[in-house]
Amino acid sequence: MYIAIEGIDTAGKSTQIKKLEKHFDNAVITKEPGGTDVGKEIREIVLSAKTKSKKAEFLLFLADRAEHVKEIIKPNLDKTIISDRSAVSGVAYALAQGEIEKKDLLSLNNFATDGIYPSKVFLLFLEKKELEFRLSQKKLDGIELRGVEYLLNIQNCIIEAAKLLNIELITINAAKNIDEITKEILNNIKK
């Protein structure tokens, strides 16, 4: 089973991945971007805010996605794969930028992933006040520096992206207790 934990920055994706890892023997834990050596380099470029072109940023993420599917996802489809983000995020960020037609966006992602997407995606959803609080507690990266409204728009685009990709999306309130969130994810995985 291939599942992904999605959410905007500070939603608690990494925390949940660590908690879920303890419940699955031999699970493949990965992330996108940055799940491969090439992906780590791409992730650094994007987070450093060096790219000036949104199209270039999208294509960098797409390159990472293609490498990630080839190196990590495809060889492990017979195992439980838990990914911190997935193509859903990539599509969501591209939707938010509005520079790529939806049909092209889907076509390019299908090309990069060979049509392999998570069977379930869990969206850790943040309300505006909770997001503002969490951002105030950390040093912001290039994406987070774009602001609260930008991140909230991305969150809405994650929902739209899952629909476009025809992926089951389970939305969970990220302000809940960490253990409650883990339990809710586990219960939905077993369904």
C-alpha cells in the first residue's frame, strides 16, 4: 500500500510519519521532494528560493518526482510505502501558481509518475490561526516566506489536486492531539 501524508508547512507531516513508522514492520518511509540523492539536491535549490521562474520550480519538482517513483516507489510497491508529500503537493503548488493548464499538469505528472499515485492521501488540515501560531514559532524557509494566505491557498489546492488525480483524500484536523491524529490515520489505513 502506498499512502502519503500531505499538508502545508508546519501541519505535522514529519511527526506523523515518525509515529506511523512504529506501526508498520519494514515500511518504506520516504518524502517528496528529497526522497532520493538527486531529490535532496533539488529540494535544497527550491527551499533556498534561488529559482526566479515558477515554471522552473515546477519542472525541478517534476524531475524529483520522476526520480522518486523510479528509485523508491516502483521497486517497493509490494510493501507499505509512507511518503511525506506526493504528486498531490506538486500538482497543488502548480495549481496555485496558475501558469500551467490543468490538462498539461496532469499529463506531465502522469509522465513523471508512470501513473503511479498513492492509494490514500491524508491531509493534515490547518486553520488560519493555528497556522499563524506555528509559523511564528520557527525560522521560515523560502516557501513559508510567501505568507499565510499563500499557504492556505496551497492547502485548498491540495484538496483540488487529489480530486483531479482521482486519489482518495482523508482530511484530518492538524490541531488535534498528535496521538489522536495517528490513531485516525491508522484506522483509515485499515479500512
